[in-house]
Amino acid sequence: MPALIPTRHTGEIVWLGHVADRDAKLASDPVSEIAATFAGFAAESHGGLTRPSDTRVAAQYPLNTEIRNTRQFSILSQEELDIIAAEMGIAEFDPAWAGASIVVRGIPDFSLVPPSSRLQTQNGTTLTVDMQNRPCVLPAAEIDAAHPGIGRAFKPAAKNRRGITAWVEREGLLRIGDIVRLHIPDQAPWPHTA
């Protein structure tokens, strides 16, 4: 019995980017394609098979413990970016401000897709969803550079709209215009949430 169910939901990759040096800046630079390997994207500072643990997993590991890198990509939804922009009172939200790797259009409630879901292109390149990416205050400086005084509005506007993080399950190219199909785990929700 298959553990993953292909859904009817597809999205189009409408933007790609990378952060070459996270210590220099959070903003990503646009690219037209990404060679996704098991270590992520070689030109991306978030690439690698492993990464140092951070505050997101502080309940599991001491800070800077070497762990598997399940945050190789930050994937956002164009529809959710449009809502974020409207709530912030700006015409458009540039995905580069949030250090995005990929923006897709067409999958509803994208930030809420279940962990372990797959996004698979028509050529078979497959990304595994780690979990929802929670909004933080770090993009505020990038936003303020374009819209002074607006950056602090990002975190509340991005709640449950900040996209997801993902890692490469099957290597291949990702290109603007590629169609990705959502595959979800064939699993009932866990009835014990605490």
C-alpha cells in the first residue's frame, strides 16, 4: 500500500532564489534554475547534508549541535505573499526579503501542507516537506530598506503564511515554470496534540 497519495493539487514555480552568504545578508538573489542535490543547492548558504541546530530545535538539542539538514529550501506561496503584502499595506511582497528559495503558485493553504508531503516536478525532482516555517523578525530590516517603518508588520502578517522548509529526496533541476504536484502522507491525524 502506498504511503504517499498524489493529490490533484499542483503549483507552478514562479520564482527561484538563493542566499549566497547568510552572514552577509538574509535577502536572496533571483536565479532561473536550481540544481537540487541531496545536499540542497550548492550556491545556497542553507545547503549541506547537515547543519548546526538552532532555536527551532532547542528543545531537542544544544545550540550548534550537528543535525540532518531538513531546511535546505524555504518555499513560499505566491497567494500567501499577496495576503501578507495586503495586510502590511504594500502593493507587493518581494520573496527575496524573506530569503526565499522557491515561490509556487496554485496550491491552497500552502503553509499548512502536512509534514512529509512531497513536491514533485514533472521531471521527477522531489522535495520533502519538513514543516511549516514560522515567521520571525529577521526580514524586517530587508523590508524596511524598501518600505521604511513597515518591516515590523511582517511577523504578524506572515503567521501561518510563511511557507515551509524542505529537503531534497530526489535530485534534479528546478526551473521557473516547472509544475510541482503535491503528494501527501496516507496517515490519519495524530489525536494527541500535547
